[in-house]
Amino acid sequence: MKKRFFKFFSFLIAVALMIAVLKVLHWLPTAIQADIMKSYNSIEDAKSKLNIKNIYMPLYFPKGLVWPPSNVLAQKKPYIAVVMEFKDEKGDIALIISQAASNKFTPDKKIKMTQISQKVNFNLKGREANLMVGVCKNEDLCSNISWNEVQYSLIVIAKLPPVEIVKLCESMIH
């Protein structure tokens, strides 16, 4: 009877250890790669979990776009990067704001210009900015502005006229 109980107890311990090892193996990649690009529930969630102090947000938000962002992606390694996607009233992605602590970062091309009609360098509240105007697929008007802040490179692309995207970007600079 004691032998049988010992075998059963040993079996239970082995199963419990196996479950514990599998749980650790499942948790380990997430813990090691906690700072890589992934989706967050909100801007505040990304800021707090990755300890990012400054995320550039527009104070001016054009009509027809839906707040809050439909998707917030962020990473801390290999460098800080944040991407926010906003939809229009039809549910299509119409605005992407990205900031990164590297000039090499480019956000996913969910809004892609198929034809560029104008490229202009201009002064955006004391910063040298690049504006591109053109069309996206479905012949939608698109505008793209990029500039550098002290710590970040920012890229804003939207299905907006140039006047609207300039107002939006100016409202991001404090």
C-alpha cells in the first residue's frame, strides 16, 4: 500500500513539475522580449509599461477622424518607437503618427502614397520639415510630414489635405 501511494505521489509531483516547467517556458520569451514592438490597449498603457516619458500627441484633431487611436504599437528596444493609427468615420486607417529614437525607423505602410505630386521643405514651428503631397491607393489625397525633435524623428502620414496635416503637426509641437 505504501509503495502504491509513493508511486502515485511521485507521479503527481512529476506532473506538477512538468506543468511548472511548461509555464516558465511559455512565460520566458515574453519576459525577455518585453520591450520589442507590440500592441498596447492605449497610449497611457504603452507609456507606463515601457516607461516612455514623452509621446507626441496632436492637440488639433481634424473632423472625420476617430479618437482614440485604433491601434497603438510601441517598443523600447533596440530604440524607443511608438506608432499610433487612427481611423476615419468609415473605419479605414486615415492617419498614422510615428515617433522613433532612430532615423532608420519607418512605420508599416498601411497608408502608402502611390504618386507624389509635390515635395516641399518648410519651417514647422522652428523645425526643418519635409512635406510630401500626393495620392494613395483609391486615388485618396495623401500628405506626409516628417521632422526631428530633440530625441525623436517623427513621421505623420494622413489622408488629409496639406493644410490639415500641417495644422495637426504644428499642434504636436509644444
